[in-house]
Amino acid sequence: MGNSDGTASHTGVVVIGRNEGDRLRRCLVSGVREVPLVVYVDSGSVDDSVKLARSLGLEILELDARMPFSAARARNEGFGRLRELDPNLDYVQFVDGDCELCGGWLGSGATFLSNHADIAVVSGRLREKNPESSIYNTLCDIEWERPVGETDACGGIAMMRVSAFQQVQGFRVDLIAGEEPELCVRLRAAGWRVWRLSDKMALHDSAMSHFRQWWKRMQRGGYAFAQGADLHGAPPERHFVRESRSVWFWGLGIPIVALACTLLIGPFGLVIFAVYPLQVVRLALRGTRSARENWGHALFLVIGKFPEMLGQVEFFFRRGFGRKARLIEYK
């Protein structure tokens, strides 16, 4: 039950999932072995996810399919069910169904929040379970590696103070991605702080083996950058403004300039495209991991600007024509 002081007993867990298969079993078991209160929120799975959760004796919430699915909506509704079951909970751990919590994390996270009344969110070290199985899993493992200490944002696997989460009314359900950094923007504006510990928190199982999966994931990220900048891009926050500008510069600006120069001065204009391999070299030489990981990461960072650009275009297209956001799934 976590730390011996019983702090973890004041914590509930919300697991969200959709067709996660055996990964969901590992996730659910990792939660129930630490705390008694775990709510599983299912977003229209067609596998045995609900049956599995029921066999473990968990509280299950199946989302109404007549409303759009999103991680933000699933977490909010799971949180609501937790509060119905135990109105006295102090902390809630959000975890995706493709992750498994590390033993002792819930106690460590809850103890930290208990000792720091001004902190709303705490997360720990998230690592990829099988980073060597594909380059895409390796990229995720690099992405999860973040500095410890005070930070601006968290990911989807994090522990939150119930009172702070309620104060800002939870996640924005109209966001299809990037809902966690956006929540942290509002929490910090309300005077709360966000922290990352060095403690092991969870293992993530991306199970990405195809380029198309990675491409869609990056496209979703570009959409999130555009929507985040649209919401909080004004000073002083400038949320996702730098990321969005980088996407447009590398994903569209350079190709337009290169093609324009080619029309004006002929084939020599194509030399401008050399900036892409030069950027790969620059990023690879700055890497801190193995040579293989550094070069692979650098290459995909540069390539990733193109699906991110498509995500930005999709956001502005949908906003301009008054269309609702649609979930961009990569699994």
C-alpha cells in the first residue's frame, strides 16, 4: 500500500484505455497492487478490455460513444467517478492503459505532494519498456527523458492534487492532444507549481513498429502545438509559440524558399535543401546518448516537421471552417 505512513491510501488511480490488449492487464494490476481505489475508463474498445477490468473487480466507466472520445474527456469523467466513490481523496494518479506503474511510486508521489502544499502536479521518471524493439520506441524513450525539478508541464502520466485539479476545472475536453501542458498553464496561472522527481514512475509500452504510426503521432503533435498556441500564445505564456514557428519554418518555409529560388535562378536553388542534412548533423552532435540513438533521433526530429506541419494545417482548416476536432489515432 505504498509508503508506511499510509500517504498512498489517500490516492486514487484513473486508468484510461482503448483496445490496449495485454498491456492493459499489466497497467491495471500495477495500480491495484498499490491502492484499493482504481477506476478504469474505456473509450469504445472492441477487444476484451472491459471484460478484463471487470474480472479484476475494478470500477468501470464506459464512455458514451455519442460524444467524441478524447484522453481529456476520459480523465475528467474518471476523476468524477473517483470523487463519487471517495469524496475525501487528496490525490489522483492518471495513467494510460499502455503504461504500468512502478512499485512504490504512488506512495512517493503522494508523500511529496503532502510535504509541498504549493505543488499541484508531480511526476517521476517515465521510460519506454522496449526501446530496442523499434526506432520509434527508441524515439519515445528519448522523449520521456526530462530534467528533474520544477517544470512548466507534465505528461499524461502524473499525480495531481485533487483540490488544484478541481480549482481549474480539470482538462479541456475539446483538446485532442496537448491537454496536459495546457492544464499546467492554467494551474501555474492560478499560483500552483509543477514538479518532476527522479523516482521511477512508470514504464510505457508504445508498441510502435510502423512509420505510419510515428507519422500520425507527429501529426497529432503538430495539431496540439497549433491549438495550444491559439489558446495561450499571448505573452507572457507564449504557450507552444516557439514550437509552432519551428514547424512552419522547417516544414513549409524552407521548401517554399527553395522552390522559389529554383524558379528564379534554376537548379542551383535546390542547394537550399542542404539545410536539412546540416540540421541533422547539428542535432546529432548535440545528443547525449549512443551514436545510433543520437543520429536516429536527429533524423526523425527533422523529418517530423512535415507531419507536424500537416497537423498545424488541419487545426487552422478546422477552426476556419468551424469544424470540430477529430481524434488523430496512431495505434
